[in-house]
Amino acid sequence: MSGRFPSQMLGQTPVGEALNGMPILVIHGLYDSVLPVEQGRAARRYLEALPVELTYCEYPMAHEVSAESLRDVAAWLSKALDAKCGSSGE
């Protein structure tokens, strides 16, 4: 949520197989003046090259948590947890 990857990390190639299918959510505010949206977009570009299940969303907000983004995070987390519990046979 409105984060960034350190520039040194963006230049590294992670072990892709260990990340295979990992659900990842990246959310960023379009008007974020603390961590500009381009940092979220850079994270998206980096993650798109990996075998992860990436969900990327931008919202018309600053460096904050809006009701809309929080609702979407809760829905994404619920879906990810349901998938995890369902795949383990519990």
C-alpha cells in the first residue's frame, strides 16, 4: 500500500520458482506526494516479470488509505486466504 522497492532491489533477479503463484497486491495513490505513483508502477513492472499472481490498483488518493482501497484490500485478502485454506484441504 503506497510503498516502493529500493532501487538496488529493482536491479536484482529474484529466484522465480520460489515465488511461483504467490499472490501479491500493490496499491498506490495517484496523488501521493510522499511516494509518487511512479514508484508503485516501477514495483508493478518488476513484479510483472515474475511468476506471481499480481494485482495492481491505483486510486484517486494521496498517501493515505481510502475507504475504496481498504475495501479492495479486504476483498483481496479474503480471496487469498480462502484460496490458501482451500488448497491445504482444511
